[in-house]
Amino acid sequence: MRDTAFNLPRALAQRLASSHQRQADGTLREQAAKPPSATSSFNGGSGLYGTAADYIAFIRMILQDGALGGTRLLSRRTLAQTTKNQIGALEAGRFPTAWPELSNDVDFHPGFSDRFGFGFLINPVAYPGGRSRGSLAWAGVANTYFWIEPWQETLCRAHDADTALFRCQISSSPLKL
């Protein structure tokens, strides 16, 4: 993942894609790509920039039990903790916006309650017409959204798993994911 960073070097900043902001009348206005200011706060909640190819590499690494290209990047123990419910009976999956001009409220699975591991929203049950028990997901404010079904049919075999990556670069999207 050579094209992912919190603080973008000049070569990556020049490749930054513009995004679009939904206006009150429903139209979209392009927001010029503006490199972010340098940060010293590195967290999983915001501020990481990367290409679709790097995002897919990350997903492949999860599907391949923490390894990518023959190199182990996460131990099996660490991966197990990221994909295990870490919040007990607390519920996740419904997120009221803290920034209405940039994002809508999100309810990932209306009528159901998800859980959260160290890095992923987790489906505790299979949803009718939806994803399997144990599937993993996360999303970003610009509607970058992914899900991973690593235990579809067999345990952690990438060729038997399902995944998707959806990137639309639209803030305040009307999409209800």
C-alpha cells in the first residue's frame, strides 16, 4: 500500500481526487482537491487518504488471513481481535451525523443491531436478503464503503469470500447504505 498516508507527500497530494458536495437544492458542486494540512493525530476514524487499489489490497489482506503477497502483515491473533465483537451488548450500526453539511445519518441495517470489533462493523446475524453472519464493513464520510464476507462457505479462504468496495466521493449523499 504505497499510495496511502495520513500526511500526503507532494507526489500523492498532486493526485488527490476532487469530491462533490450536495447542495440544499439537491445538485452537486465539485469541491476542488485540496491537500490536507499535516496532522499528528493518526486514528482509524478519519484522515487517511489512499487509492482504490490500496483499499482493495487492504481488503485482500483481511481475506487472506492477515497476509498479502506472501508477507504476513497482521498476526492471526490480531486479525481475530479486529473481527470479534469488542463492545458486548452495546449496539452499533446507526450513526447520527455530527456534520450534517457533509454527511447524512446512516443506519446500515434498519431493524437490526450490529456490533463493533477493533476496526470493523460486524453483522452478528445473517440479514434476510443481505450479508452473512460475521461479515465486516466500514465507511467514510465521502461515501467510501466496503464490506467483506470472509466466512462465506468456508473459513477465511479468499477464493470463497465475497467483498465489495464502493467509492463515490460525494458528501451528503442521498444513498442510504
